[in-house]
Amino acid sequence: MQICLRLLSLLAILTLAACSSGPYGPVLPTDQEVAELAHEIRSLGPDVDPEEAQRAARIAYEYPYELSQEYQITDRPLVHNTKVNMGVKPRGLCWHWAMDMEARLKRERFETLQMHRAVANAHNIRLEHSTAIISAKGDPMQKGIVLDPWRKGGRLFWAHLRDDTRYKWVPRAQVLADKFGPERAQELLARVAD
């Protein structure tokens, strides 16, 4: 039975891969792409340091390039997810991208920027999606920019949260509190922060 399920899963992967269009995987950003994102990060508030905005934009583009190699991205996101869930690929689910992006940008210890995590479709595990969001320090995530490398198979998608109409983003802390209760959510968040 297990062999049949694996064969069916493999057949599904091959079918999805045959339907995919365009290349997926590591692509270095252009200077123009980085400059556009840096401009939008600077526009998040008058106190945003231009150097921090430039550094955040560069990392937001270059780090997914590194991760897409580490995750062995060669397919569309849903095909890659299937391979991860089957144990064929090491990582690359949306929450991997979000967690790694957030952690990498937090290592910069920005003084004028702040990272957030958000989840969409939390009540539907098949459609649940996670992302990282950057905002001006002290601003809520709703005023920030979505940084989502999963959506395009390792190529950064970004948009102001208000313009990202594909998903209804909810703070990760709220999603965890709804699922597990406030106390357990705080424990989980504290464990991840360590």
C-alpha cells in the first residue's frame, strides 16, 4: 500500500512538473530590483535609515538565492512542497522560507526597521501560507512590506501588505493564540525566539 501511495505521489509530481511553465530556482537579483525594494522600504517612514533600507533590500533578494540552492529548488512551489513532504527535498515549504528570511534579517539588528511573521488561511492546512514582513520600527505589520520568496519558487515576491490582495495576512502570534490559547502561544513564540 505504501509503495502504491509513493508511486501515485511521484506520478502527481511528474504531472505537475510537466505542466509548469518557466524556470524555477536560483536567480541573482538585478541592481534595479534591489533599488526598487530599497526605495519602498525607505518610504515606510521618515525615520527609516536609507543604509538599513538598502541593506535589507539586498538581503531580501540575495538570501532567497542562497536558500533556493540549499533547498534544491527546481520546480514550482507546490511541486517542491510535494517533494519536501515526501522526503525527496530537504526544505522549502513556505514556513521554512518565512522563518529563514525573518531570522536572517533579524541578525542585522536594524535600529529603524522591524520584522514580523504572518500567516494566511490558517484554518485550512492545505492552503495555509506563511511569510515575513518588514516595517518601520514600531509600526504594525499592516503598514509593512511582504517579503515572500516561496510564491515564485525562490524568486522574491514583495508588495506592501495593503496591496497583497492574494492573501489575508494575520499576525502569527494571533494565529497561534487562536489555535493553542494565549499562554501556549507565548511559550511557542518564546521557544522560537531563542
